[in-house]
Amino acid sequence: MPRIVSITLQNTDAARPIIEAITEDNPGAVVHSYPGIVKIDREGSLTVKRASVESRLGRDWDPQEIHLSIVSMAGNVDEDDDYFGLAWAN
């Protein structure tokens, strides 16, 4: 049975394009919006794609920039030049 992974981001102008990209690229993701944060849960895994965020920002985006907006996360991190991912090891 897959476990839930989660990422919580600040609810800021800088994070909103990331949040939009996550929800579009990860079908089944559940978004919980709170006054200062947005928590996104998904069963199995969650991926933030560089190209998806760049298309919303209109500029180059390094997946390492996500760390400026992260409040918390649950899952094992997998980072690359093209994505930031969360999943639990089997």
C-alpha cells in the first residue's frame, strides 16, 4: 500500500507558481490551503518539474530554489537538475 508524501510551502508570490506546477503535474494531489502555508499531499510520490515551474515564472528556475519556500515535507528527497521529488522507499 503506497504511503502519503507531503510538502508544505509558504503561501507567497514566490511559491505560488511552484504550487500550481505541483498540482498540475501530480494528478490526485490534495491541496490544503491555510493563511500562511499550502500543504500538498499525494499517495506514492510527488514531483516538481523544472520546466513546469519555468513556464509559469517566465524565467529559468533551479529546483534548489524550492528550499527557500519549504516549511516541511514528508518523504525521501530525490533532487536533480530537472526536478525535485518526494517518495517513500519500499
